[in-house]
Amino acid sequence: MGTLAPVIIVVFSMLSLLGAFLLVRQRDPITAAILLILVSAGTGFVFLAMGAHLVGIIQLLVFTPLIGFVLKYATLELPDPNIRRDPVPMVRVAAAITITVLGLIIIIDMISVFKSGSGPIQYQPVGFTDFINIVTAFLSDWLYPVILVGMLATISAILTAHLARKPQAGKQEQNGLGPEGDSV
Amino acid sequence: MPAFIVIIAIILSLTGLYGIVCNRNPLISVMSLVLIVNGAGLMLVNLDLILGIFHGQVLTIIILALAVFTAIFTSSLSRKFFREKNMADVDEFQRPQG
């Protein structure tokens, strides 16, 4: 890791966390999609600064634009979501408190695990051969999961294309909508 | 630094979990799922770099791809519900009658 790497990791991880906190409290899906792009990009820069170059490049150049584009497309031309604005039920507040307490317990436990070892934990040096190892692993040890992911991608694309079709005129009138999708 | 990354990954994942449980908009629930995937990826890559292996990075790439497909499909499903029922509240989704 270089001298600037810890600074980059801290800054971009804080940015990602800030984006995540704002995202879960967001009501507008368009703003939430922009915040998700911030979180994904921040995580990608953290990967790069840690030394996981291939994962960082894939996160920044493929995953972030793809997720941003998909979710921006999904939020286009949407009517007012018509979501109730009454207070969140108590069971959800209880879930949030439980998650926070569990998270604190896990974090404190992990810190104690890291502190109990002999000496500070350091990253192993990273070299160009890691690219070769990862790409080779995709085509050897991890070939079966990659094929499964490819099949899932195909199925997902077919189902998405089917769901993206506009309903036929007859069906729209059945649902009480006019030919343009507005209420009759 | 590894301990810091672990803490960030845990907080990111728990924030995503909160977002799934406490949001009524399905699109924001999907985005919270992506937060969980990002947190898990951070943890996997962190442990990879500590141990000097690369299988965690391979798994991270695979779960990132799965998260994209999940987001694509779920967002299309949400748009269909928006379009047909003018409704975007997961609490209002009911089981089919009959």
C-alpha cells in the first residue's frame, strides 16, 4: 500500500457510509439511485486503494454505471409512489434497534479478535500475477459458478424483457386505465 | 487498516439490512440489498488481502454480478406494479385471492 492509500481508504469509506445512511432514509427513488452510485463508486475506490485492483476496476467501470443506469431507468416515468406517510410501525423501530445493538457487539468482538493476535495485521504484497490468478481461477476452479451466473443472467434478461412490455389495450381497460395508461 | 475496513463493511451491511426492513418502497429495498452486497464484498476482499489469496476477490465479482441481475429483475417487477396498480408500497402487496 502506498502512503496515500490509508487516506484514500478513510475518505472514500466515509463517503460511502454517508451515502448509505442518506439512502436508507430517502423517500425519492431518483435521489436514492444517485446516492447508490456514490456508495458503489466509493467502495470501488476503497478496493483500488487496498490493492484489489481487478475488483476495484470492475466495480468502478462495470458495476457502478450498470446499477446506476438500471435504477435510473426504473425510476423514470413513475407516477407518485402513493406510499403511506404514517409513522413506521414499532416492530420496524425494534428491528432497527436490534440491528444496531448486534452490530455494535460484532464490531467490538472483531476489534478484540484483531487486537489479540501477535503484532499488527498487514496486507500481503499484491502483484500483477494476482490478475492472472484471478482470471485463471474464473476459467478453472470457479468455472461452474460462472456458468451458473451466465445462465441466471440470461434468465433475468428474458424475464425483464417480458415484464417491460406494456400491457395490451384490452387489458388496460380491464384495469380501469385508458389507452395511454391514464385512469378512465 | 484491516480492522477499519471490517468495521466499515459491518456498518455498511447493517445499514443495508435496516434499509430492507424499514422501507416501504421496493426500489429502495433493492438498493439496500446492493449495500449489503458491497459490505460483504469489502469483507471478502479484506480477508483475501490479509491471507494473500484471491478466491475472495473472485467470489466478490460473482456476487456483484448476481446483485446486478437481482436489481434488474426486481426493478422491472416494481415498474410493472407501478404501471398496473399505481402502487409502490410493499406493505400493500397481498397474496392473490382464490
